[in-house]
Amino acid sequence: MMDTTYSLFFKLLRRALYGDSDLSQYENITSQEWNDIFKIASYQGVLGVLWSGVKDLDMDKQLKIRWLLNVDKIVANYERQMEVIEELALLFAENGMDMMLIKGYGLSLLYPEPKYRPCGDIDFYLYGEYAKGDKVLEETHNLTTDLNKHHHTVNYYRGVMLENHYDFLNTEAHLSNKVIEERLVGIVTKDKGDKISLSNGASVYIPHPEFNALFLLRHAASHFAAERVGIRHVLDWTLFLNNYGRRVDWVRLYEFAKEMNMHRFLNCLNTISIEQLGADPDIFPEYEREEKLEQRVLNEILSPEFNSPMPKSKNPFVILPWKLRRWTKNSWKNKIVYKEGLINQFFVLWMSHIFKPTLK
């Protein structure tokens, strides 16, 4: 059973997404509840999105100012990222490369107010020309490329992290990721995605819905199993469903999800999207309900069972035991996300972390 504050949080979030002109139902929200809602929204990464649903409601003046200042920072960061995206798209185009944006900006376009969706870094794919892309960045902007990552390189430009993907998934951590990676590459090879124009005349590609359906599912599932997935991730999924759900072959996706053993997580994700975030249940076919699992997944999203932060130390003998504790505590989540058994997962993950222990 969800407590009153979380119920209010989801109700206000639905208002931010779909609108609700009846203000009377929000008149009795207490100061403590408003503060708790603010904290939940901040922790879940939806402070900006929720602002659309609360800015015309009565709350403590100081809290409203604090909320607005946080939203201003989110908007400023979004606008800076847009400038960087436009510069990158133009630079790569001048050097004969097409650029596909993954997550971030492309997903923000699904929101009622794109600028309110927080974006951390810029993930992009250059259709197999990642090395050329890094070289262009190094030569034109004197950047130093970090190669110590599992499936992308990293650069920093104008204070923004750039993740240049050569793979879409970390194929070293889980063997099943290699199978999913092959399918994702196959989709991109067949269809570059939807081309959109930017304000400076350059253009970028947004992934095809078949790609995003699988990628967003796996991305959310991986975060859920390893660390935590926030309401922002579920919100991305919900708005993707609302905008592109009818362009997805759900029978095919469910068949593959079952083959990869993440169909139960997919079912939970869909249920939360429908019941808490207002997704249209008619988008996808009927699926098996597991109410206890659905509630546990929702509880885990709202308040993770393992919430110990990663040690700041770079000493592997400090980091690896922490990773073992995290993996042990999260083993139930691995069972609804990954095809591999726990012993196999443990061995592959342990080898991966030995070679690159400081990565999450």
C-alpha cells in the first residue's frame, strides 16, 4: 500500500503531464507534505517535470522559490547542452559523419516541456565511426579522449560530458548483452532513425521506435539490477509509450524479452507506467500480472533496499567488497533482468570489475 505522500506525488506528476484544472483537490496539502514531495521529486530526478504540475498551486513561498531556482538550473543546463549538440552535429556533418542521439535530448522531445527534463551527459552514436569522431574532437578542440570505459569513449566539451558509443550496451558485464547488442545494431543498420533539424541548420537522428523500445527497456533493467532506476527512467518509458508505442511490434518485443528473461521486469515497468503515470493500457497486448513483484519493484524504485554509496577510494580492495555486497543484495533483481544464472553472472561481473574496478 502506497502512503499518502507518494500518492500525492504521482497525482501531481500526472497533472504535470496531462493537465488538471480542478485546483480544489490540492488545497489541503500540508507544508510537511509539500516538503516531502519536493524531496521525492529531487531524489527521483523529476523536479523540473513536476514543476509544471505545482507552480500554480499554493505552497510555502520559500519552498516555491527554492523549487524555481532548481528548475532554472535544469533549464540552463538543457540550453547549454542544446548548444553543444548543435555544434557537434555541425562539426561531424562537416567531416562526413551522421550523429544519432541516444537517450537525453531525443527523449526530452517527448515531454510537454522538454527543457524540464534533466540531461546529464550527451550520448551519441556515429554509425561505426566513433574513432574518427574522437579524432575530429581531439584535433578541432584539443580534447583528450578517455578510453577507460566499457562501451563508449568520453570527452568533455564546454563542461559537458560526451559519451561516444561504439557499443550500445556493456557487452563485457553480461553475456546476454551481446545478443541484445546484435539486435540493436541490426535495427540501426536497417533504419538510421528519424531525422530532425536543429536551429543552426544541422540535423541529428533519433532512434527508430523498435530500437528505443528494446534499448530503453534494457537500459532501465540494467540500472535497476545493478544500482537503482528512478521514476525519471520510468517516465521516459511512459512518454515513449504514449508517443511511439503504436509503432512498436509488441509481440516481437515480448518474445525477445522472454528469451532474454526480462519479460517480468517489462511487465512491472508497464504496470507502473499505467497505474502511476497514466500510460494508455491499450498500447500493448495483455500480459501476466504479478502484484507482489510489481509492488516490490515499485518500492525498490522509490526506496532502494541497498542504498550504500560507492566508496570514493580507487583501491580495488575497497571497491570490490562493496560491489560484492551490492550484487548479493540485488540478486533478486538480477533474476528478473538477466538470462544468465547467478553463478555465471557473478563470474563474468567479477572478471569485468577486476580489469576495471573503479567503474560502476
